[in-house]
Amino acid sequence: MPLTSYCKKCGQDVPVASFCPNCRAKLAANTVRLAWCVDHHPVRDWMCWNSVMRLLLPVLGMTLLLVILLEAIMGGLDGVSMLLGGGLIVSLMGIMGMILAVMLLVFILQGDDLLDCVIDSRGIHVQQYLPNPTALKLLLRGKSPRMLESGEDLLLVSSREIAWKDIQRVQLWPEKSMILFYAPKWWMRVSLPCTPFTWEDALSFIRDKIGKKKTVILPEECRQTAPVKAKSAKPARTHQLTFEEVAAEFGGPPDEPALPENVSPEVTGELESDFTSLSDVLQEIKESDNA
């Protein structure tokens, strides 16, 4: 699992728990981090070419603008027209093509490397390691060959990081499993290559850290939405039925009960004297309710 806790006493990643399984040291909540390693091929990495173009295009643009400005001062509009029609643009495009061809050769000779990616409570960290280093590979990366004196087979050649408080914009590139972090909003500081197995965990980590910040430009996948509160159901109002409503529901007032048959006149008289009709009983109850 890429989600681990980092034990400072042991100096290694351990499964997420309250205590280190090796030294039994207590692990704080801020020691949880997401760590993984990916193979990096500079010649096939768009971000390497993007770094070159971010430097090359402004230089060529400023050169073109400076030449046009000087020609306008010395020769006027006619001189500028002759300059642009004389192949200046083609020449600059040729220079750019030669520079890109040289950079292609440089990226090939640099060789492949490894990227150690970490997301923790402090921010985003990407460290670049060069396996089987040589003097040529180090020189092409702008490093001193003296680094070979350490005798290590895996050298740390670069490190990039950005703190959570400095991030002002996050951009997702799901086709390449890449997350881009900007600071300020128009300048990319760190590109974080992910794997299909760490993509969702990385987005979840970002949501927990900066998902609620309104000052950071975030995609919808990185925003932390507030939980929807369930509305409490109001108790239903009760209605007490009246005798008239009950009678109307069943098709009118109930019929009076009939006296038993084959009864002597004396008994019938006694029953009739003791009998009170149902309509009289209902009328008495209604009058008592109204009172």
C-alpha cells in the first residue's frame, strides 16, 4: 500500500498504525504520507520539453522584438518590411529547430532515472535519482562529476518540493496521470507523476489538505464538498373525525337495532322503556362536546 507512516526513529516507512511495528515508537497523525516511485524517461517526458520551451520561446521572442525595434529606429517601416520579408522568421525557426535537435540528443544521453514522489503533511516532494551514474550523464544534467567519488550506484541529482501553503493552483492531467502544482497561479512549480494505483489516493490527500481553500484554484475532483444535512421530517398533523364525517364515510347514520322477535308484550314494553336510540346517544355526546 502506498499510504504509510514514516517512523523518524527507524527512518523508514511502516504500515499506518499508532506505533511502529519495529521499534514501538509512537507514530503521530502527521507522519502519514503517500509515497511511490516511478521510472522517468526524459526524452519521452513532455515536462522536460516544456521546461526547454519555457526558456527558448521567450528568448527567441525577445530577440525578434529587439531586432525589429532596432530596424524600425534605423530604417523606418520600409526597413522593418524588408527585414520581415528577408527571411528573419525563417532564420529564427531554423535556430529553434537546431536547439531542439541538440536537446533531443542531450535527453537521450542523459539516460533514464527514477522519481521518488512523496505527499505528506508538509507538501509535495519529488526527488530525482540517477542509477548507474557516469561523468557524462552528470555533466549533461548540470552536475559535477565529483559526485561519483561517493561510490554510490544511485545518486540524488535534483529535488523539487512545494508546501501546501504556497500552492495557488492545481491542474490535473489524467491522460498522463500527472498533477501540476502552480505558485503563483501562472507558473508551474512541481509536476507530480502518479500511477494508476496512486491517482485516487493522491487526489484524496489533496482534498484533505487544501480542498476547502477558496483562494486556491482547484478542479472539481480536488474540492472538498460540504456534507448535505438531512432535513428533519415534521410530524404529521392529526385530525379527529366527527360523527357526521364517520356517518358520511359509511353512507349515512347507522340503522337502529331491531328488537328480538317472539317476545311477550310485557318484555317488549320493558325493553322499549330502557332502550335509548343511537341517534339520541350521539346527540347527547355532541352537545357535551360543544359545551
